[in-house]
Amino acid sequence: MSHHPILAVLAEAPFILHGWLRSGNTEAARGVVPFLQEALVLLPEGMWIRCVRVDSGFFEEAILSFLEERKLPYLVVARMTSTLQRRCAGLKDWTVLDDRYAVGEFTVQLFGWSKARRLVVLRERVREGQDAVGRRLRDVPGYTSGCG
């Protein structure tokens, strides 16, 4: 049986703040709020959390609300539902970062959410022979998009 760790790592420090070793078949977001509560208690005095960054397995109302209630800045990769894919494909206003990347944003209240939240979209121009990090949207040929 494989194991699926969940870790709290302090940025720019060579140690782990807190960790749980979980069964490999554990759903990603299961138990995350209690884990974060424990990690915050263990946070050494004088240290603060610059940003909580997690993947789309943690894109859930309970986790987002927990972070917001504690005023913890976060970056969560969005789970690309059909609603979010349509919203990404419909974006018209982009801020160009360079010849490959641009960002856009919108506010949305998804089903089951207690409030609307701002989502930022990273658009990447697809180049022949290079892997892109986002998801290709049918309505936007030549680009991939990621949302969080």
C-alpha cells in the first residue's frame, strides 16, 4: 500500500513544520482543516505564513473559508469545471506578461460556495514541441489556461 503525505513546509527554511502520513487512497482534501489547525499551533513565535499554496485537490469551500477566516493569503489551483472553462474561454481583458504568458481575472460564486471569489487565470501560448502547463480550451485554440 502506498502512502500519501501531507506536509506543512516553512518557506526558505530547511525543515518541515508538520506532517501526516496518510494511506495512498485518501482523498486529497480529507482532514486538511484539522491538519492546518495543528500546523498553525506549531508555528514558531515570530514566524508568519506568507502564502498557502496547494493544488486543485484542495479547491473546496471549507478550506478556502478556513484560510479566509484566519486572513491567510492563499493560492489554490482551481478545479477546471465546465463553468470555469467557459469563464476562462470568455475572458476578453488580458494583461500581457511576455511573449508567452498573459493573465486575466474574474469573480465567481460557484455552487456550494458561501460567497464570490476572485479567480486569476494564467494563459500560456502553446508552442510547437514544448509542453504547456495548463489545460487546452476548445474555444481558445493556440493557448492553455490555468486558474486559481
